Amino acid sequence: MLKQRLDQKLLQKLSPQQIQLMKLLQVPTMELEMRIKEEIEANPALEEGKEKEEDEYGNNDSDDNAESRDEFDISDYLSDDEPAYKTSVRNKGADDDEKAIPLSGGRTFQELLIEQLGLQGFDEKEFKIGLTLIGNLDDAGYLRRDLENIIDDLAFSQNVMTTIEELESILQVIQEFDPPGTAARDLQECLLIQLRRKEKTIPVKTAEAILEDYFESFTKKHYEKIIKRLEINNDDLKEAVEEILKLNPKPGNSMKETSKSIHHVIPDFIIKEEDDELHLSLNSRNAPELKVSRQYVDMMKAYNESKSKDKQQKEALLFVKQKIDSAKWFIEAIKQRQNTLLVTMDAIMNYQREYFLTGDETKLKPMILKDIAEIVGLDISTISRVANSKHVQTSYGTFLLKTFFSESLTNDDGEEVSTREVKKILQDAVDGENKKKPLTDEKLANLLKEKGYNIARRTVAKYREQLNIPVARLRKEL
């Protein structure tokens, strides 16, 4: 049974301009330049440069611009013969992010191995097996898959029948390739492959024995057990460990490191200190000069004033209007982005004034996104978009904005201090500890209590992990 009913709902819906602004807010300076370039290429009504003031006759174009208008033909964009679906596409949601992946040149790790494989004199079957093994190596250069599964792959996908013994034989050949340690099935095998290619000195032989027979004890730094079992002294063990530490645990990455592109951090903000005063400026690349093409504005006027408005004229007017509107929206979004960035960074700078004047991390005040959002009157998500990907250049270095945000805790004097301050003390304590007897979490907690920070051992462990500091046992050195 059909029923008719009147409902009233309150919905919040983002406009295309708001969505565009949010996307622009979260991109850093370098990506913004690319985004602007893409928009200019996609929208001929958008141009770089300042708007020219009109003269007393209402003209602001040169003869060159007049010529370019004559050369432009709207029919290049509209055709009765071409169906509309060929010039439009909508296969993505409004909120989908566009992510362009830059490509860099140079030989890859896989290409280097395939090149060496071609020099081995393998027959067609062996070469296919070798290619499959190389294709199954991960980014670090390890073969993580079981050989039985690779046998099945070869049989089903390439109709190549082989055995475990044949795979092992070809795998051993690949393990002799450069970089050393390639095609190992685990870390132990990777390190042993590299050691076996070294000159057989006493430290190297001792290192081999450690990795072959006492690998687990070595990873857990149970050095006393190794000394006792191998009947060696501290110096012998130290020399052997030094040989192991020279090895590369991720041979596949060695190629990646040499061929990858170098990315420079370009600051979005610059803070300068003069006579105890802070001066904030926005990187000029964040304030591009954009304008709506005068040529398109004149075209819209011409089509709008035309007396004969046939179907093609109406389509042309709609097309030009959409392009001009899109250009205006984009320019306005860029302006709003600039304003939001400056307002947010100004609030952060004033909130952390003592730090920006001194560079002393212990001067950082507890600060969360909500604090800044309340100051500037913006949503927390907006502040997050600004802080997550923007850098600020100061007299003490260039930093990611989100590193200035931290939770608070109360010291013995009842003062609220930033967790950054506590982490700095922890880092300094670990850096200055005796590596033969590293400080346990309990000792670190006691050290903090002595300084007036009453923090539980488990909280110390959490902060230590956030600082990527291993447990005391793994920081131990001979």
C-alpha cells in the first residue's frame, strides 16, 4: 500500500567549493604548485598573473590578446557529431583524492638481478625458473614464499615442471648475485650469505659460528651465553659482532637507496625573530597570482548579448560560464587556503612563543588541536589538515607542524607540562647512559621522579616506544 508523507530533515552537505578547499588545505607547498598547474591545464578560463586595471575606455587587453581571441573558436570544444559521453566522465566520488605518483629513472633491484641471471648460461627452462624466483623477492630482497608454492605457480602459469632440488640449485646461484645477501629466506641466511663471501679471518669465522649456532641468543643479546659456549673472551666476541654489524640486513633496499629521488622539504611558513619579536610569513609559493581569463569573460558577454540564441549558442554560453565559475571558485579556494594557513600558524606561533624565541624543547607548552581550533574559531578537522602536512622554518630548523602538538601531564609542583618535555629528558638520559649497563624502564621512571615527573613505568615504556628507543637489553653494547 502506497502512502504519501511529508518529512522535515536537517542535513549538512558540503558544497563543491568546500570540498575543494579542504583538499587544498591538506596539500603542502610543492603539491599545491602541481595542483595549480593541473587546474590551469584543465580549465582554459584560469590563468596565471595579475588582473589588469581597465582604462577609461574599459579596455585592459593588448592587441596580442585581441588576436588570441580571434584565434579561439568555441566550436573546437563543441561538436554536434560527437556524443556527450565521450567528453565527460564521472567514475569517482566527490571526496576521492587524486594521488599522482612521480616516476624516477635508474635500474631497479629486479632489473639488476635479471641482468646477472642472463649471464649464467641457463637453458630456457632454468631461465624461466630464475625469473620466477627473482619475481617473488620482496622489496628487502628476501624470498618469503615457500618453494612448493613456486613449483605450483610455474606448473599452472608457465607449464614448467620442476622439483624442489632444481629450485634450490637455481636459488643458490641467485644468492651469489650482487648485492650480497640477495634471495635469502630469512635474516639469518641473509647475513650468513654475506659472511661467506668475506675473507676467512678469525672474527669472520667466529661471526659465522654465532649466526649458525647461536642466532637467537645473539638477537636477544645474551652475550654471556655465547662467550661460554664458544669458549671465547669479550674481545673476540666484540670483533665478531662488529663484523656482523657491517652486514646489510636488507640488500634489496641498497639498490633503492641509490636510485630513489631526493625530496627536499620546502617550508610552508617562515618564522623570524627580531628584537624579541616573532614575524610570520607564508611561503610566496602558497600565494600564486591567478586570474580569470579576460578572453573568456568577453566571450561570455558576447554570447549572452547575442540576439540569436540557437542550441549551439546556448551550449557555448553554458560551457564558457561553467569554466569561468570553476576558475572563480578555484581562485577563491586558494585565497581561503592562504588565510586559513596564516591564521592557524599565527595562533600556534603565539601559543608556543617561548619555544620559537629560544628553540628550547622544554619550553613547549601542552597543546592539542582543540586549543588552536578554539582560538581561531575553526573546526578541529581543519586544524588537523593544516598541521599534518605543513612545515615551518625557524632559526632552529625546519619542523612539521604536528610535532608541536602534545598532551599534558602535571609535575610535582602542580604545573601542566608537555609530554614533549618528558620525552626530551628520556631521550637525553638514554643518549648519555652507559651502554654496557643501559637504563631499564624502571630506572628511567625513577630518574623522572627525581626531576619532579611522577610517571609510571608503563607510561615510560609507552614514551620510549614512541621515540623508537628499544628496551634496555637491546641497547646493550660490549
